[in-house]
Amino acid sequence: MTAPPLVLTVAGSDSGGGAGIQADLKTMLALGVHGMSVLTAVTAQNSLGVHGAWELPADAVRAQYRAVVDDIGVQAVKTGMLSSAELVETVAALLSGTDAPVVVDPVGISKHGDPLLAAEALESVRTELLPTATVATPNLDEVTQLTGVRVESEADLPRAAAAVLAHGPKWVLIKGGHLAGDAVDLLTDGGEEHWLRAPRYDNRHTHGTGCTLASAVASYLAHGRAVPDAVVAAKEYVTGAIAAGFPLGAGIGPVDHGWRLRSA
């Protein structure tokens, strides 16, 4: 028996199971990789919002990472919620010494509008974390947080991508899901441009979309796919998960990470 590809998520816990570490590990299982985790924060979270968040000490994050990578190894890493400058800098230092592709989801605000990144950590994300990224996957609010660029239409996406690339990632995937019309994203390395389009489904249950997409990209990279192929496949997976999203609690339900398993 041989192990499947190994993917590590460095992110916070979502007690409601729709986003964060929980979404990452579900996505990884669905896409045929072995998911491993470094917990950065615990949140009290449900379908209505984030009701509390507790950051783990940097030493605990570092110890988890070293325990996994030094013994088991890793073929792709995905980062999510890193709430403070100290955690951003700790994780960036760990990533810079790891020979594996890195997907950075610069989580700033939850689906419900709750802040998940301290304002004083933004500069560390720009200067320390983004340069480690093989692919960065900001949504439009995160683009504005990081660069000041406001995207109001599809025509603004190349300008937003250039602003993020200026901070050092090899590729950037600007997620245009907050725009009207079809769900259009732009993947570019500053030379190639890949426009990804999918129908917009009339489904409000989209909690965990960003975590799921970033984890899917990391999973396909661990399978050995090139960045454009990995992103296209991840977009297809998350589009299906959005279409199958289901109600949970009294608020916004999650995407369905297992939709492909049930439709096989």
C-alpha cells in the first residue's frame, strides 16, 4: 500500500463544520489526498456568524507544523485564518523552508462579515506571507484590504491581480464571486491570463466557499497538476459544491463537500 498525496492545511477551526479546517479536510478527502492540519485558532461559529475566536500560541502552531512536516512530509500546503501578525510571520517562516507548493487564502472577513484578521497583520501578509505563495486566492474584499484596489466590474480584475502580484506570489486567483452575473475568476502570473466562468446558482448556502476552493487547488497541485489545470479542476469542484449547498441552522448553510461522492 502507498500513501495518497499529502496536503497540509494551516487554518482555524469552524465549530459549525462548514469552513476552516473542517472544510479543508473534507475537500481533501473528496479529492483523493491525505489531509493533515495545523490549527491556528478556535472559533465558536455557526450558520449565523462567528461568536468568539481564540488564537493559538505561535509555539503551538510551530510545533504542529514541524511534527507533521518533519516526519510525514507534505506535497502541498494551504493556509487560511492567521489572525495576528505573529502568526502570519511564524507561518511564513515555516513555509519559506518547505519545498512544496503553497496556496495562500488570505482570510480577512468571514462569510457573515466578521473580521478574522487583525488590521496590524495586513503588512505581514503583504511582505511575509504572499511572497511564499505559489497561488494566492483573495476575494474582492481581501483584494481591497491588501491593496486598496476596489473591483466594481469584471474589467477591474486584471488591475486587482497586478496589485496582488506586486506583493510576490507566483500566481494569483482573483475570485469575482461578489460581482453580478456569472461567477468569473481571473488566474494570472502576470503573463498568462486564464478566465474561469461558471453559472451563478440561486443558492444562498455558500459558507466555506473560499476555504474549499483553496484546499481543492492545493489538492490538485499535490496530485502533480500544473497551476492552471489545478485551478480549473478546483473551480469545477467548488461550483458543484455550491450547487449542492444545503440549509443548516437558521442562517447561511455550507457548500456540500461530498457532492461528487454522492453523484458518482
